[in-house]
Amino acid sequence: ESLPFIVYTDKYEVTDLGTVFNVKAYPGDDESETSLIRGKVEIKVTNSARKIFLLPNQKVVINKSEKPAIEEKQLPVPEASPSITLLPLSYNQKDSAVVETAWTQNRLEIVNEDFYEMKEKLERWFGVNITIKDDEVGKYPFTATFEKENIQQVLKALQYAYHFNYTIKSNEVDIS
């Protein structure tokens, strides 16, 4: 208790209370998540007295892009307080693995995500930049699990579900 383990993000902090948990908070992302596998965590929202205690198999999603309702130019606009949602963890239907911590087993889990939603996930996982050149293709939904595949193998596998084209040049991927 005298030396707590605390994870700090730009909008909140997570205090470990004897647990297994995951924090996903990338700079520039609108949402961040804290997922609790077992034990207990306390989440304190920055610049607020608000605290949330997670129970096992719960996650909290904090949307950092919420804008304040007041937009008048004469008044100073207070910093937006984040939108907070409490949800159950997501599970892979095939083997009941927790999706939020799949990365710890070197698995990339995609659950009902379209290309737009999984773009950053693929970019981070494979170290590439993806450009989606067709809005219709960008909305194709996918559910898949990848373990040892490279970006070309992943895109080939996704083509079995929907027709689309792709080109890979160095670390640049174009999808149309």
C-alpha cells in the first residue's frame, strides 16, 4: 500500500489493487480503455473527484473527444470532461479468449470491425501506413484472429470475405 502501482494517462489514472489489467491509451486516439481480468482497480478521472472501481471482466471506455456544450466566444470554455462508459470484456467466440488482452499472447483480434475501425490497429501491429481509397471498402466488416501472419497474409485472408484490392510498397499500404 505504501508504494502503489499507478498507470497515468492524459485523462485518468489507474491504481492497481492486486490485479491483472490492461490499459489501452494511445496519444491521438479519441478513446482509451482499461480492462480488468481479475482483482480490482481504481480509476480516478483527472481534474475531477470522480472515481470508478472496476470489477473482474469489466472495462471502462473513456472518450476524450467530448466537447463542452458552451461555445460562446465571450466566456472561457471549460475543458471538456470525458464521456465514460462501463462495459463487459469482449470474448473471442471460438476459444473464449479475452479480446482486450490478446496482444499478450501475440494475437491480433478483430471483432466486427470495418477497415476504418481496424486501420490504426493494423498500422500499429505491422508498422505500416494504410490508406483506404474507397469508402465502400472502408466499411466492410471483419472478424478474425491473426497470430503469425504478416500484413500481406492478413490482407489476403480478409479478401476471402470481401472483394478489395491492395498494394504494398515498403511500409505503405493502399486499399481500394
